[in-house]
Amino acid sequence: MSSPLFLLLVVAVFSCTAAPIIRPAATVLVTGATGRTGRLTYHGLKSVGYNVRGLDLNRTFASSVLGCGACTPEQGFWEANVTHGSGLAAPMKGVDALVIITSSVPIKLPNGSYGFPVGGYPQDVDFVGGQNQIRAALAAGVKHILLCSSMGTTTPNSFLDLLGNGQIGFYKLNEEAFLMSSAAAAGVDWTIIKPGGLTDDAGGNATLRIGSEDSLQEPTNMVTRADLAAVFVHAVQNRAAAANLRFDLGSSPGAATKDFKALFASARELMA
Ligand SMILES: *[C@@H]1O[C@H](CO)[C@@H](O)[C@H](O)[C@H]1NC(C)=O
Ligand SMILES: *[C@@H]1O[C@H](CO)[C@@H](O)[C@H](O)[C@H]1NC(C)=O
Ligand SMILES: *[C@@H]1O[C@H](CO)[C@@H](O)[C@H](O)[C@H]1NC(C)=O
Ligand SMILES: *[C@@H]1O[C@H](CO)[C@@H](O)[C@H](O)[C@H]1NC(C)=O
């Protein structure tokens, strides 16, 4: 039995079946990557093996929160302002999935009310900046575009809208509409997650709740940034399950959600 020829055949067959399929990891770009949700999503995608790129306003800050060294494009980081359409083509090149986590951020003024920096209003960052990113992604052939929006867009002049009178919910809703229509027209998959109130508590410790059109009420309309980031990671990993879904995300104390495909299926059921 153990003739040299037999051994040779066994070795040949074994080394054929065992030969690894060399498939480069898919590339994912996270924009707004240095924010609190952005960095958790960036690191989460890295930990499951993706080739992850980041884009945000400040490479020095990126170096400290993303660990991308000097954070040059060679190191997978692009310092760019999304309100300028230019500068978005290079980071999108060769990208399979884009996760848009950029957002305007209200700032507290000395008199205690809120405002936005010039050029950093919701209309600039969420609407114009969102459109710029979506257009650049579609032009580059990105296959899946994911967007972090916000719960609470069904109520005009909500407390969020009134911060600096930026009308943030209105502009995020328009960003969502632009993504849904332009991606659908291009045959590109999209996923829109609308989280409720965000906290910095530990993730993986709550039952995630799916809602639609602000159906989640207190206290289930709160979710940790870590859990939100985990939903983005699973949505990238399970593109078919998460394709063309738009849902509110909250949570409640209880058994940690482990089956994300079932979570996406429940969101699809709600949309039907
Ligand atoms: C960029 O980030 C660094 C480190 O956090 C900070 O010192 C610097 O002021 C930031 N630059 C701008 C233009 O905000
Ligand atoms: C606070 O200051 C801003 C900017 O100067 C101003 O537009 C706003 O009206 C002030 N708010 C109040 C309540 O005084
Ligand atoms: C981004 O670009 C806008 C428009 O040019 C500008 O007003 C804004 O200051 C820029 N933001 C930053 C943080 O550089
Ligand atoms: C997880 O939730 C339980 C029950 O609400 C709580 O006692 C525990 O401290 C939480 N753990 C973390 C890491 O947040």
C-alpha cells in the first residue's frame, strides 16, 4: 500500500485540497473614522480581517485614535473635508463597502446655547457632504454603501433640529433619501441605520431593538456606540442580509444579541 507512487499521489491530492485560496481581504472605507462611533467601527472591521481605510479631518488626531502611524494615504488614512467634492475619488478607489459615519456636530456656545462651526452645519456636512461621498462611491464602483443617520427624523423641529437651528434631522433625512434613490438607480446595495440616543457604555451587553419611523420609545431608544458599531460590522459581513434596509436601532437590558442575520431579517419584516 505504501508504495512511493501511492504516497506521491496522497501528497499531491492533499496539497491540492489544502492549498489556500488566495483572496485579498475586501476593502472598507469608514468616513468620520475618528469620531466615537467611527473609531469603534474602524477597529471592529479590522478585527474581523478587512482591509480598512479611514477618512476624517485631522490625521494627527487619527494617529492617536486609529493607530495608523502617520496616517498617510499609504497607511490607509485620508485627511479630507467631505463638504469639498474633491479629494474623495482617491480614498474610494478599490473600495468594496463605504460606511458613512460623518456628521455635523453641535458645539456649545459661551452663552450656553448651541451652534455649528461655519461650514460645519448639517446642511454642509450631512447633506452636501453626504451627497459628495455617495456620488464619489458610485463613480468608483463601490458595491455597498452604509449610512449612520439618526432616529427622530419624523418630527419637524425636534430638539435635535433646534440645536443651533441646524435642522439636523431634516438634512439627515434628505441624505438618506439621496442614498436610497441614487444607489437603487445604480443597482448598488445600501443600508441605513438610525440609532437613538448614543452612550459610551460597553457593548455586547444588551438586546438590540429594531424600529421604524420612531416607533421605539424611552428607554428602548438608547443604544451604545459599541453596539451600533457592531451592527455596522455585521452589516458589512452579511451584505445580502443587510442590503436595502433602513431601520431605527435601540436596545434594552437583557440577553446580548448574537444573531445579526435574524436582526436584519426582523428589520426587513418591519419594512414590508
Ligand atoms: C488635530 O488634532 C491634534 C491632536 O488632537 C490637535 O492638537 C490639533 O489642534 C488638531 N488640528 C485641528 C486643525 O483641529
Ligand atoms: C448665544 O450666542 C449666539 C452667538 O452669538 C447667538 O446667536 C444666540 O442668539 C445666543 N443665544 C441666547 C439664548 O442668547
Ligand atoms: C470644511 O470645508 C468648509 C467649506 O470650505 C469650511 O467652511 C470648513 O471650515 C471646513 N472644515 C474644517 C474642519 O476644516
Ligand atoms: C451588563 O448589564 C448588566 C445588567 O444590566 C450589568 O449589571 C452589567 O454591569 C453590564 N456590564 C457591562 C460591561 O456594562
